[in-house]
Amino acid sequence: MPPIRFMFEINLNQLAKSLILIVMERALVLMIVEPSEEKEVMEKLKTYPEVIEAHFIYGPYDVYVKIEVETLEEIQQVVLDKIRNIPGIRSTMTCFLANFFEEN
């Protein structure tokens, strides 16, 4: 008996879309904020979808946010075009996050 052969067509675009693993880039942005502007700055930061965490902190910085985007270029865009343009922010320091550990 001859072997049975199957013929099928693969849609490579659909296959690629189903196999893509999206790796998100994360960064912490530490900010020095003008006195008495902290609440307004925090309210504005919370409106950005890239900001996944925001906290007031004590020490050399006043506020930090964790941002999550798809590319490193997007981190630059968020910091330069959004965060640094918020009135009341004196300066920022951005720290790119490496691999992370989460407790279950």
C-alpha cells in the first residue's frame, strides 16, 4: 500500500501571530517634584496607561512610577514626551529593569 500524503496550506501570518510572545519592557522613573505639586503630578501620572505603579517615596526622590511598554523606544517616548512635560517635575532618573522575581 502506498503511503498516504496530506497536503495543506499554512497561513504564515496567522501562524506568526499565534506564536509571538510579547516581552514587555519595564522601567522605574524616579522624580524630584516641586513642593506642593506632588498630588497634581501623581494625578497626571495615573492617567497614562503605561504607568502600572506609582508611589510617593521619602528620600532624595519624591515619586516613583513603574512603566511597562513593548519596546525600549517607547520608554524613551513616555519619559521624554509625557512624564518630563508634567508641570511640577524638576528632574527624573530612569532605571531600566532587568529580569524580575514575583512571589506567588
